Amino acid sequence: MIAAILILIANPFALQWQPTLFTHPSFVVTVTHYSSSRAETDDSPAVGACGRVGPGTVALSRDLFRIYGCGTRVEVGGAPYVVRDTMHGRWRLRADVWMPSRRAALRAGKRTDVMEVR
């Protein structure tokens, strides 16, 4: 502790701010997939929390959605998405990628990947 204080006094630029740490946060998330069929949603299947859902849409768990809400651009596994929906409150650190059909969503499965906020 004393050594760290002495280093800062001797060199005030020892701790340099790195903007990438603050502008593009990354999270390890569980990635799942969903479709907006009537069997999986209410009576308005193509409408998410932020409007219409479709290709390029991702739904975030509510812990992430509170911080990075509607319209936030993210990359999940290197692919770009826009946050347009949210998930049930029981999920934590999850990204749910929209797929055109239930079959495609099931085929894509579940994995752990990195989500980077853009």
C-alpha cells in the first residue's frame, strides 16, 4: 500500500485511463435463442419490449436490460445485434437471440459466449 502511494507521488501518470475499459464493457453471458411464434408469446408475437423484433434482435436478461436498455448495440459472439426485448425476471447474465423459427432456435441451442456493448 505504501509502495503504491509512493509510486503515485513520484509519477502521477502511473495510472493511465484506458477508455476501452469504460466504453466497451464485456460480459460472459449464457446465449440462448428464441422465436416469436404465437405458441411462445402472447397475442402480439412480433412486438418486444422496445417495439418490433426481427433479424438482428437480442433480448437481455433484466439485470443487463436495466443498464443497457432499448436500442443498445451489442456484439454476441462477434455478431452485431440491437437490444429490442427483455427476458423473464428469473434469468441473470443472459442474451436471447431472435431466430425466424422455433426449429432454428432449437437448432442453435444454448452456449456461453462474450457479449460486448458497443
